[in-house]
Amino acid sequence: MSIRIFVTGGTFDKEYNELTGALAFKDTHLPEMLRLGRSRVDVSVRTLMMIDSLDMTDADRDVIVAQCRQAAERQIVITHGTDTMIETAAALARALPPDAGKTIVLTGAMIPYAFGSSDGLFNLGSALSFVQVLAPGVYVAMNGRHFLWDRVKKIARLGHSRPCDARCQGHKGKEQRTQRGTQRSPQRTNTMMTRVRASARSFVGRLTARFRITVTQLRAAVGRPEGLCPLFFFFVSLTAAAQPVPPAEIERLLSDYVAIDTSNPPGDTRKAADFLASILEREGIPVTRYESAPGKAILYARLKATALPPAGKAVVLLHHMDVVPADRAQWKTNPFAPTMRGGELWARGAMDMKGPGVAELVAFLRLKRERVPLSRDVILLAEPDEEVGGALGARWMIANHYAELDPEYVIDEGGFGSRDLFAPNALVYGISVAEKKLVWLKLRAEGVAGHGSQPTADNPNDRLVRALARLLAGGDPESVALQPTDAGRPVQDRREPSILDVMRAKVGAFAPNKFTNAIQKSTISLTWFRSGVGDPPKINVIPSVAEAGLDCRVLPGTTKDQWIVEVRRRLGDASIQIEVVNESDDPVVTTQDSPLFRSLEAAIKKRHADAIVTPLLIPYGTDSNAFRPKGVKSYGIFPAILSAEAVASMHGDAERVPLDGVVEASEVFFEALRDALK
């Protein structure tokens, strides 16, 4: 289908009256511009109006909106004056959201085409290119770049509205309606130009310092070889000045994300992947999707390194889209209808792990929006199935598409900051570098069935209960902490402190709570007990089988076989069968001596000088454990300050995350990546 071009006037089509010195409209130059540009694009040009954008009224914008809505074409370019282009773009965005299926690109010119040195040809060509590849939405295209309609503003207007001499023939100030016919003497013009040039140099100096760019980069951005034309203004992204994404946008992203029910089972992540893909594609970031099984969607996006050759392998920002099921009867709110309470967002997955996922997403978007120089690729990977072991998520990607990843670093869930969880009255950030080994066991006691009125020594319930009492009464077994490794192999010929040794040296005495207890010891939790005959079980029947489930989390350095020997010894009943239901990989430690770890630490301390940043051993499992055996430096961190209560809400009936924590985490991620990838 062809592209529709709507002409509304603006500098594109202004003519210069040499007798009066005024700028006015006659006929559109668009057909001639397309011919000179040797365009082979199928276009249809229609003039809606020929007015200065400062003269444009709401009624005029209604006409533009109506024409765009009625147009059969789904790709539309609008030529428009630059002073109020954003207002028209906003009106279009309100009336024609992305789901309307139309891609609309507004463009303009700084210099009238009739002057012979216009940037209009370049901007028109760019707009025609952008409209063919961008996702549905409303955009502004200027100076070879495209911007979402609400991500652009005019930086400066220097000077007046008419040409003055050959050098600044392209002068465009405000499209003023007054004093257009006023003549200036050459002497007055030269005096004005001297003053404006000085003002421009001062402005450019402030601009380059504020945006952290060079004058050469600025010249390239405005598209003028001579740069610094004193009567020139240009467009840049609102975020180009390294402005954080507004909290309201982050709240909207997180609210929309957690509202998608990805409970596992069944763990269908297709709608979540659609949601993330739509955001990335609107930003012009290509997306690749994989499906490891029906409903198990995986999303992959990549920002390429700007350095050639890249300094190293990629950094992966990893998060899982699936969440654990929620018992709606126990929640005070609908777990999939996000609710804000006291600055916290309540919803299933808010903490684990869509909140951290949004923080990673926002940092990733800022790297793209702000055109941050990257010394290596950055990958955003959102996957399913983590809550049930990751076989169809991260592990499937490693088994089937590792060449598309092959990272040096992974940033994942694991650690966080807290003022009360790790140590009393101390702000501690833990960055996880290793995990306890997961060993899930099923115990089975067999006996003789009979009538409940006649107790027997062969009752399997009695035997299993007594054995469990002996097992759990012994306390948590002690174990040897894991030593640092290099690419999964023990470091030879040197003795280094364990992770727990490093943590104790940095933090001091741990706060007494279930989390710090779990990271110091191998632990056993009795999670289920199954017995009885019938449904519901008959009270007067002694069953022949009783079973129990044990969730064991074992400190690094203890193997599965060593652990089972210890469990069997403590049970004290050789007839009880022990079955391994699930086992994680043997833990591998990621070194803390790396540029990315140091950048994460620096970004945290920039905000909180009193913070203690420490490597952390976590008691639960994450997808990072699948990457570490391949030599990948994997760091688990959600760099938000969380209370012990908020951390404990994970997987619970009151799961929540502080919104300001998600905002700050996104900023820490962005700054750490920006600085690590210089």
C-alpha cells in the first residue's frame, strides 16, 4: 500500500518575498522535492492547509486528525511547521493510539526549500524511511533521527525568522507573524550576527557540557557541516540529558505487566512477551521470539556495541516472566489487579520478578534512547519456567540458542538492599554470586493397612512421624562454605575466604531472622505430608503408605550424596526410602573482582555513601545457576532498598514492591551499565 503525505505548510513550503522581506506560502514543493530526491516510493500527496504552525488552531488539528483517521493508508507522513509540531503530534496520539494500526511521522524543515540549501529534502527522505519500518504510533522525524511524540522537545530558538546573510541563510527562529517586512541595514545585521554568534557559542558550551557530548557530535546531531549556525535550532530526545524515566511511566509499565497472569503452572507467557515486544518495537528495537513449548514464549532483544571491535562478550539482563500461583481467597486485593498502597505496588509477581524485570527494561530502553556508547552488546532476555526449574526457559535457551547469547555477564535476581534484613541499623546491599544447592527429597514409609481401632507397630504414619522428629530435632547440619572459583574450577594454590567469611567481615553480626539463618546453614523444610485412604481420607483406616516432601538447601561444598547420607543417619530408620525429586547443579561462585561488580557497587554508593556492598550467598535458586557452570559471571541484584517484611512477601499472600525502589533500581542499572561499558 502507498504512503500518504499530508501537507500543512510550515517552513517546508515558505517562499521569500524579496520586495517585502516577508515569508509567505504559495504552492507546496513536495512533488518537486520527491522528483529531485529520485524517490521510488509509492506516495499520494494531499495538501490540507498551507499555514504557519503558530497560526494553527485546534480546529486545524481536528482536520488533520480526521484525515489521518479516514485515510486508507496505514503509513502517513505529515509536513508541519516546527514550532507547534509536538502539539499536533499529541493530538494525533490521543486520537490514534498504536492499536489503531497507523504509523504517523511528522517532519519539518529549519530552512525553506525555496532557499536552495534546505534541510527539508533530508528530513523528508528520513521520514519516508522511518514510516515504513516503525511500529504503529506517532513520531517526529528531524535531523536523521526519529522520536516518539512525547519524547521530543525543541532545545533552543536563537535569533529571528528571516534570512540575513549567505552564512546563515538557513536562519529559522520563531515563525513569527509580525515585522516580517522590516528591512535591516547591513551594519545592523552584522552587529546582530556578532551578538548571536557569541550567544550561540555560549549556548553550545553549556549544551555539550550538560549532555556530555563533543562539539563534533553536536554538529553531527544538528546535521550542519559548519555547525553553530547561530539561528539554528534542533530537536533531541527528552531523555538525551540523562534524565531518569518518570516514576509515573515506571508505575504504568509495572502495573500493566503484573496484570498479565503468568502463573506457573501453566506458565503461559505469550501475552507477557507480546507486552514487552510492543514496548521494545515502539522504541525501534528489534525483537526475536522463541517458543520452547506451546505457550512458553521467550523474548530476546539486543543492543549492538558501538565500539568496533567490541571489548568483550555481551551483558545479559535476565528476568523471568512466570510467577507462582496465588491463592485469591487469602489475598486482601486481587493479585492480578495491581493496587498501590502507601507507595507500594501489591500484586503477584511484583517482587518476583516483574518489578526487577521492569527496572532492567527501563535501563535497557535508556541505553537506546540516550544513545549511550557501548563497548559490548547488551541483551534483554525475558523467559518462562523459572518457577519450576527453568527447563523450558533459561536452560532451554542455553541448550538450543547459546550462540545467540554467549555472554560474559548476566544480571539476574538474587540480592537487594535492606536496612534491617542483613544487619541491624545498617544499609547493606547483597549482590548474589552463588546459590545454595537445591536437593528436593521424597521420603516413603511402607507398612500394613488395618482398622484404626487396632493400633499396630506397622503403621507407616507412626514410623514416618518419628523419623521426621529425629531428623528435624537435630538442628541444621553444619557444612563447609564454598571457595571462590575461576570459570567453575577451583582456584589452585591459594586459599581465599568463603562468601560467608567476606560477608561477616563487611557486615559484622547478622540480624537474627530466617533469611540470615538460611544463608549460614544447610536447611531442611518439611513442605508436605501425604497419607490416608480415600478422598477425603477415612479416619478409621490405617494406610499402607505415608510420604513426606523435604525442601533441602545445602551449603556449597556438600554434594548430594554426602547430604543424603546425613539425612539417612538422622532419620534413624533404614526402611524409609529416600528419592531425589530434583537436584540443582553444584554451586559455582562468580568472582566479585570484575568491572561490572565494581560499577554496580559504585552506582549504589553514589546514592548511598553509607551503604555496605557485599557478595552474597542466596538460599534460593535462580536461572543464574544455569549460566555459572559455563564460566559466565552472574550477579543477582535488585538494587532497591527493601524492608525485611517486603522481602518476606515474595511468594506470599501480600506480595508487594516499593515503587520508589523500582525507580531507583532502574537508575542504578543504567548508571552501572553506562559506566561499565564505556
